[in-house]
Amino acid sequence: MVVFLLSLTSNVKAQQYFNNNKNDSIQISLLTCGPGEEVYSLYGHTAIRFHDLKNNQDLVINYGMFSFSQKFFILRFVFGLTDYEMGIMPFDAFMEEYSNEGRWVKEQILNIPLQDKMRIAMAIDKNNLPENRTYRYNYFYDNCTTRARDILINNISEKVETQENQKVNSSYRKEIHKWNGEHCWARWGNDLLLGVNADRSIDGKEQQFLPDNLSNDWETAKIKYPDGKVYRFISKEHYLIDKNASSADNNAIDSNIFNPYSLIGIIIVIMLLTSWKKTKYPVLYKIVMWGVWLITGLCGIIITAMIFSQHPTVSLNLQILLLNPLNLGMLVPALAHNKKYNLTILTCLVLFILGGIIQSYADGLEYLAFILLIVSQRDLLLQLFKNKKQL
């Protein structure tokens, strides 16, 4: 018997294969994997298992294949131009990889008839053609989990009923916080780049971009057939690598001592101390403020560049009002002493603080903005209030 999925080249061959297997020895499963130690693996992974027990064939279809060796990988990732591709590998090799990484793996066997398994296999076979296997990756909308979900759901003859259309009172940002909360620097970096759209309410289907969310939804999913009978979508569920045996869940936890809050806290204390003693140590005060303007300005260039990213949740980011390229102008004496330029900076800082109502910011930035406003624009604020009082 030819190796299925690796050798099928036409629908005719697929049809012939299934006609010769009336007893249906095939199992198609959703594989959900736990988090790893690397930043890109903190949120888990999803794959599809194709297991033909009769013909002793066991394969995993994986939509999360990528290579850091791709030209300009980091730059392409930042601008949402990363290409992922599907790959097919032996089940044993897949399991060995996740066992070595200390990551749990859960299997959910689909309760579907043979003809639906045929449709899925044919769709995978077509998807595996060289011209089809590569796709433009998007973390929230088109990733390894949504690809696996869609190729399964879209090739099942009957509708799968889940809770996906119910409101989950969540957002993209809240969902990823569930997985990166113990990794404060990874969380801070994500929050720094994510904009307003990451805080909008999402429904059940949208939250299925995370592997564990999809798995949990399918635990209770039902499938209804024309005869009126309703069956569980998942016939069997079990752990191939138990959660208790995995180690990655507790690894690579960031230090609770040196975190974004402590770093920003140190910066704020230095700003306050040098501001308090600026008449006694004017040079030290200028050096500290130049450092703050330089760092926030350079960060602003990065956030400005994200406006042109293909990631739909980063283009509108109110943090650009604090991490602002205009801050670099404060390094130029002529601009630093210009009232209109300082008024522009002041306005940006005030709008940033108010913007916290509609967008969640990276930890500590609100405090930094408030202190920067008071320290750098104190004289201008006093003058504005004085003029208003006189009016």
C-alpha cells in the first residue's frame, strides 16, 4: 500500500484508497500541545494526527513550520510578512520532539464518518502541494491553530455546533496574558507593540486562535446529522504526554525582582531626585532627561514603523503618544526651549494618560508618562494654569 498523504496525487487515488478500506481503520485527531520555553512557543501549538491503524501509518500535519534562517526573518516578522508552511512528519518523530522539550500533548479523536475523513485527507493532500503549503502567518487570525481548525471543520459534511458564537468577555490581549503572565518581559514586549484593536471584545470563534481555547471548545462540541441524531464531536480524549510529566509550564519564568515595573520605577526615582536637585546639579538633571528623551524617542520610531505592519492589531497604538519620535526633538536646544514644541509634547503626554481608558498599556508606562509630564513640563503647566486663572 502506498504511503497516504505523501503519495496521493489525485482525487482518483484518494477515492480508490478509501473504497478499499470499508472497515474504516482511520482516526483523525486534533493534537494540542503545551507551552515551551521559547517566546514563540509560550502559547502552545496545534497539529492534526492522521492514524491508519490497519495499515500501520501514523502522520502529523503541522501548520507551524518556519525557519529563522529565512532572509530578514525578524524584520519580516515585525512587519507581519512572515511566511509559515505546513509540513507532514511521522507521529513518533513529533512526539519525540515534544517529549524532549518537556511539553504536554493532548489528543482529541474526531467522531466523524469515513467520507468526511476522505474529504479532510484530500484537502490536506491538496494543501501540501508546493504551490499551496506556504501561507502568510498572522498570530491572531491565521496561525497553526486556525489553519488546523479550518481544514477540519470546512471539510466535514455536517455542521459542528460549539459555543463559539457566545461572547467570552475577553480580548486578544487578555487571552495572551493567560499564557505569558509569568513571563513579564515577553508580556511587556507584546503589550508595547499591541494597539487599540487588541483590546476590543472578541467572540468564541475569535478566541480559538489559541490552541487550548480551541481544544476546550471542542470538548463539548456536538455534530448533528440529517437523521436528527446528535453526537459528540470528540469520540475520545486523552493525554499522550501528561501535564504532570511536562516541565515547560514551569520553566523560563522571569525573575520577579527585575521586571518592567522595577526598571521604570528606578527611572522615575532618578528623574524625581535629579529634578528636585536640578538647581544644584543642573548637568546631572540634563543628562538624565536627555537619556529619557532619547530612549522614548527611539522606541517611538519603532512604534511608528509598526503603523506600516500587516499585523492588524498594531497599526493604531496610543503608546506612540509617550514613546514618541518627537521626543528626540527635546535633545535639540532650540526645540527644547521652544514653547510651542513643549506644548506639543505636553499635549501628547496628556492624551496618552487619557488614552488609558480605551487601551491597555505596557506595565508602568502610565506612571512614567505622569512623572515625565510633571518633571519636564512643570513650568509650562504652571504658566498655563496661571493664564487660565487670570482669564
